[in-house]
Amino acid sequence: MKLKKIIFIIVGCVSLLLGCIGIVLPILPTVPFFLVTVYCFANSSECLHDWFTSTDMYKKNLESFVQKRGMTIATKVKIIIPVTLLMGFGFIMMKSVIAARVILAIVWICHIIYFVFGVKTIEGQEE
């Protein structure tokens, strides 16, 4: 196995892990890590690429983004609502740490701006 393929597999696995952590930890952006995973697996292992692109999580959240460079409104809402709830919980819990609240608010605003204005809204079958 070539060194280049091994590096792509390692980077793909690390980005997959970070993306999975990002599902429950809203500070980490999930979608970019999973896009890196798709890219790395496509350049390293057809088997890993096929496995990842066949998962429900990929099909529900990334397939339309990868193929059409956009997401349906339902997919955007499924991403924005949990991020907002988790970040809101963190914001409430950090009553005495003003700097952390400001940083969390800025990250939340960036998430909203990215999904509303940065990701194209496409027509699709609403689930």
C-alpha cells in the first residue's frame, strides 16, 4: 500500500471521528469533517468510500450537498435546531464566564449565517 493512500485513510478516519464528535459537540462543525472524510476515502480506498456513502447519515445530510452543492430546507433545519439547542444550553450554563458566552454566540451566529446564506437551498423531497 502506498504511503499516500495510508495518509488519506488516516486523515479520513480522523475527520470521521471529529465529525462524529461534532454531532454531539456543537463547537465542531460536522459537515466539513464528513466532506473531508468523503474526499479522503475516495482517494484512498474504494471500499471505505462505498461504505461511507452508503450510510444513512451521509444520504440524509451530505448526499444532496455533495451532488448538487446544496441542501433542502428540511436538512438545514435538522442541522440548525440541534446546534441551536446545544449551544443555547452551553450559553445558559456559562452565566459567569462572559468571554465564553461571547465566543459561543459568535460561533452560533457563524453557523446560522453559513447555513442560511452559504449553503444553497435546493428543491427536494421533504421527509
